[in-house]
Amino acid sequence: MKKTKYNVDINFFKNPINWEQKHAYFLGWLTSDGSNQKNGAVRIALQEKDKKILEILKNQIQYNGPLYYMKRNGVNSLIGNSKWQNRWSLTIGRREMSNDLLDLGIDNNKSNNLKFPDFLKNDLISHYLRSYYEGDGTISYSFDRSRGQNRLMFEIHLVGTVPFLNKVNEILKTKINVECRTIDDGKMQNGNRILKFSGNYAALKFFNYIYNDAEFLLKRKFRKFIRLINYMKRIKHEEFKEEKEIEIKKAIILAKWLVKNAQY
């Protein structure tokens, strides 16, 4: 019998009914910036400035193997040279884990086949969405001058397959009453689309949902939400009815808690 070189929690992806936050968080990264390869390797590759997340995931899955540095010399025809960065990868070559993921519908062609993991327990959906957003989502802002003021307007994007995004849209509508729309910007490959919604209050509700009780987070995207929260704290106008004030206070308390308690 061939002896495995590195140790890992080989049962990590078994029995989703027993999963905890760490399982959902790992799966979100795997389905956004990872792959379940045909050779039986489970792999997540991130730009080098996000290496800390791989160290967190490695610890959660109890893997004692190394991370691998990937120097990128090529040109990405879609996004261009400026963003084509060097990467670190977490690669676990264990066929048993790969097969467990296949049983859950996570194959090596997620760009075409990805569907929302409906097997997740309800209390784990937000943690899965957080890491999927951290991998394949963005928060951006622009200046809204429609009222004669230079007000910031924040917008959220998620990239994925149409069935996947349709399910996310349904979840966000049900959980936080946020309406999204799905668009094709002409740059997406494999039939993927962009799910987007705009508005500072909607973005704030999204933050409060996906970061609630978070044990792990990607620092650089979390800091963008901090900018949103600080902006919402500063501005005062008639739109801030009681329910909006409640969301802002909730976000402030949550952000302070995350800084002290989450791993990032």
C-alpha cells in the first residue's frame, strides 16, 4: 500500500449534515477559486497577497503539507497583464476527498456546471456565501451626483453560472430582502454571468448577513465594507429611517467584533 506523504482530515467533506462553519467556508473558496481535478487533487489557488487565507484553510482541514508558489509569466487575454499575478496554491492530492466532493456535485468543470450546494444547512449558507463572495465577488463604489452632491454609491457583484446566481438571488431576496439582477457584460466566459445589486443600504444588509458570527474572513475585502460602514456613519439625511439606523448600528457592532475575534 502506498503511503501518503502528508496528513489531512480525510473525512472533511463527508456527511454535510454534520458540517460546521469551517466546512462551508472552505467549500465557498473551493467553488470560487478552486478545483476538484480529474487526477484526484483538491486545489485552491489565490493571488499571493491572499496567502493568509490558504494558511487558515490549511489549518482547518488539518493538512501538514506545504503551500506551493506559482509564478505567472503568461498573459491573461481577458483581464490583461496588470492583474495577472503570482499565486500560492493549497493542493491536496487525496482521491478519497476528491470523490467525496464528486458525490456532492463538485466536479472539475465548475465553470460550466456549478450549482448552489443545496445540501448546506440553513445556518451555514451565509458562511458559504461569504467565502464565495471573497473569491468571485467585488464591492465597488462610484460618485452619485444625481442630487447635486458627491455621494458615494456602493455596488456588489458576484460571478457564476446562471443556475448558481439564480439561487443566490432567491436567497438574498428571502433572507435580507435585496433584489438583484443578472447581466452579461460581454467579457464572461463559459456562459457565466454577473449578479449585481447597488445601494448603500442593500450593501450594508449584505455585510450584516454574510459576516454575522464569521470565524474567518479575507481582510482586504472586509476593509472595503469598513469604508462603507464609516461612510454610512458620517452622512445624515432623511432616508435614514429607524430600520436603516438599526442596520448601521448592527454593522458597527459586528465590525468591531470581527476585528477582535475573526481569523484573517
